[in-house]
Amino acid sequence: MKPTYELPNFFQKLRMNDQPDLPKILNNLACLSVNELKTEVVSDEIRAIFPNLSNQKIVRFISGKNKVHQPKKVGVLFSGGQAAGGHNVIIGLFHALKKLNQTTQLFGFIQGPDGLLKNTSIELNEKRLSLYLNQGGFDLLGSSRTKIEKEEQFHEVSNTVKALNLDGLVIIGGDDSNTNAAFLAEYFARENISTQVIGVPKTIDGDLKNELVEISFGFDTATKTYSEIIGNISRDALSAKKYYYFIKLMGRSASHVTLECALQVHPNLALISEEIEYNNKTINDLVSEISDMIAKRASHGKDYGVILIPEGLLEFVKEVKILISELNIILSEDKLAILEMDAMQKDDERYEFIVKLLTEASKHFYQSLTREIQMQLLEARDPHGNVQVSKIDTERFFIELVTKELKKRAAKGLYSSKFNAQPIFCGYEGRSCFPSNFDCRYCMTLGYVAGLLINEGLTGYMASVQNLAKNVDDWQIAGVPLLNMMHFEQRKGHLKAVVKKALVDLESALFKTFADKRDDWVLLDDYQYPGPIQFYGPAELTSKVTLTLLYKGD
């Protein structure tokens, strides 16, 4: 006789029925109003690009008298890669808007920015959204990485918002997506289009933050997921005692994910990109550092271990950075060179072609790389022709170089043990899993804040929730002008105003704690085993926040 329950769906249904706790300040939305605080300093260069947004102030919400709120039409979209909790942002936005006025409508754009450009949307309702409460992924609407930066694209978006008569547009995304949001807000203001634009901080990398935006959503879930995996692998290393695991971790630029996971699990070695750049380390320096650690452990009879490597590490190494810069110019600006190289079928032909176009220093370094990495540098390109370092198998890259180095040492009698390495990439499994209780609550709250910002007639703002390391009842809500987060970066050979990524602060208490502990981890098998994310049980487990948040501001 078959069982009557549906085992694969039980947990999914259970999570759908759990209503995330919200901060007390959201108990009565009708009486909330904004309290304007100070205007942050924005450079004259940024003001010149965003004249219509340049005098905005940070806003906080405070309780006052009940007000009557007008109905709204609002659009929402996901932009960029997935991050756990995104569906709760939309559900929170929907609930907030409906509580303020029951006749308000919310439209979701299919495939993110692409749907916004093509005016492909669906109206969202309670029944549809209830299926996605506390669920992972972005599959309610889908997403895309399309950048909205050309005048014709702005015109297409204006046609969409006018056709739907939108009062507001909420963009859920990372630094590039919120850069899009800032430019759209300025364009709408310039063209007297009444649609307000609000951003929501999303990225598992944890690099979209500042003094008023404490963390991006998805970071909590991703680092807890990766820490469980690394803990399991560490236990395997300790059990088998014959493998070195080179684990590459998500983090396109910043090393926040690697730093958090290192403090949670205590690997034998964790490389931090920002520190490598600060100390001006070369590839040879890093290979020697890893090899020294392996040789030291071997002298104590330990031919196994765990090494964490940030996804974007290579971009922080000087000679790699210079090489990539040259390749970007060749592969994005020299149209004839691009066509000629792409027509070549053999790796040897492509190799010979590209080395002729490099400077002598970059040529020498490029020739020292393995053929596999050489080809990845040519093939892993974005639509603009720029090298996508995140698609390079950095973990395999270091395994090959360390293997060569250890063979050299063995030939000189300096190393006599066995070296067996396994490459692992902790990546997409951390993006669309069930969101942690923290991310469920945080995302729902962010959605409420986005709705409140639109209700107050604000544009060019990012939704912000503060005091996140405290009990959810004590969280505070605010709106931060996107311009406060912007600076200039080199993009395709030109300076462009973009939302600034937050890198690991080497002076922070979090990094200093790591720096104080890591020497002990080299020889001691002090591996920690965080286990899976807990949704039910003691609050010490289910409401635990990341060390990144706990150490914030220390």
C-alpha cells in the first residue's frame, strides 16, 4: 500500500505556511511617515550626472497619525543572479501595498530587465504569491542580466511604464542593477515621467553594503549553505587523510563569502583577495604560500587539508590584472582582431595570435599559464568582450601550479610526500536554496520598505533595514539615496558612475579575528561543522546571524 503523504513536497508546503516575523514598526503601516535626516556628501561629478536626484536626504520611518493612502500601480522585477529570499521581497511589497490601499495593483516583469524593455508582465495576486512564500530561486518571474544604459533602452522602458501607468518600479538586484535603477530614476525625473524607482539590495556576494545598508539579502543563506558543505568536506579530509580540497567560493569581486566561511569552518588556508592586493602578492607568492603549508603539514604526517579560494581572486593579482586589462581592450575594442581570432578552430592558432598582441610582460606571464587557463581567458567573455574571471577554474589553476612546485621541491629533496588534490566549486547551490529564517524575515521587511518608499512618493532610493544583528522586533527601516552609494569606475576604457562594491576591510574586527586565528589552522585540524540551515528549534540555531553582521561596526 502506498503512503498517503507526499514526502518530496512536505517541507516545501510547511515553509509556505510559515509567516516570517516582522519588526514592530510595521504593525500599523497606515500611520507611518518619513522623517528626513541629513543629506550625505555627493561629489560634484555625480551631481552633474544626476541633477534631479542630487538633493535627496536619508529617510527613516516613524509612527504618526493614520492617513488615507491612494491606490498605486507598481511594477517589480528581479535583476541579475539569484539569491535566496527574493520571492519574499515581492510578497512583502504586495502585502504592504495592499494594506495601504486594497485596490493597488502589482505587476511582475518576466525575465527581469528584458521583460521591462519588452513590456512582458503579469499581474500578481495573493493566490499566486502564496505558492512562493519562503521558497528559493527567482522562478516566479525569472531574471536577466541585461543592462539598461542606452538612450533607446530608456525610451523603451518609458513606453512600458506609461502603458501600464505605473506609479512605481521596484528593482531587486545587485550593484549593477541598482546602478540601472539610479539612471532610470534620473531619466524619469528629467522626462517628467511620474514613475518612482526603488532599489532592493540583493547579492550573495555581500558586497552591496555601507553604513546604512548593513548587508544584501541572500548572503546569510549562501554562506550558511557553503559552510555546511565545507564542513562536510573537511570531515571527509580528516577521515580519508589523503586529499587536499581546493574549494572555490562565490564572490565575483569581494571576498566576504570566503571570509565568513573561513571563520565558520576553520580551513587550513583561506586566501583573501583584498589582502593579496594590499600586499602586492604575485602568483608565484601564492603558489609558494600554498606549497609551504602543504610541506609543513607533510612534515607532521598530514597529507590532506582544506583550502578556500575566492572566485574573483585572480583579478586582485597584479600581473593577472594587467593581462586581463590588455585582453579586455583587444577582445572588446579591436573588432578585426575579435573576428579573426573567433574564426580560428585550433587552440594553438588562437594562442599564437593573441601573444603577438600582448606587451612583453603580459606575454611572458600568459605563456607561463597552463593551456587550459590560457584558453579560458580567451573564451570566458561577456557580451561586451570582457574576460569573465569568475568562469576561470581558479581552483584547478592553483592545483596545477602547486603540483609543479611540489615536484620541483621533490627533485631537490625538499618534499617527499604524496599530493592528491580535488577541485570543488561552491557556487549555484547557494543561490536558489530555501532561504534561512533571517533572509525570510529580512526580505519580507525589505519588500514592505520598498512599498512604503513608493507610497511616500520617493524615487532613486534603496530600501534599507538596520539593527539586523538584533532581535527582529528592534529592526529599523529607512530609505537611502542611491547616489550616496555611487562613485566612478573604469568600464570599457571609460569612467562610469556606478554603485560602489564594498570590499573586505582589512582593518575591520572581522578580518582581524580571522588574521589572529588562521596560523593555528595550518597545522591543527580545527575544522568546525556548522551543519545544515535550521528552520525549526532553538532560536540560537534558527535565528543565528552571520559573523559578518555580528562584527559590523566593531
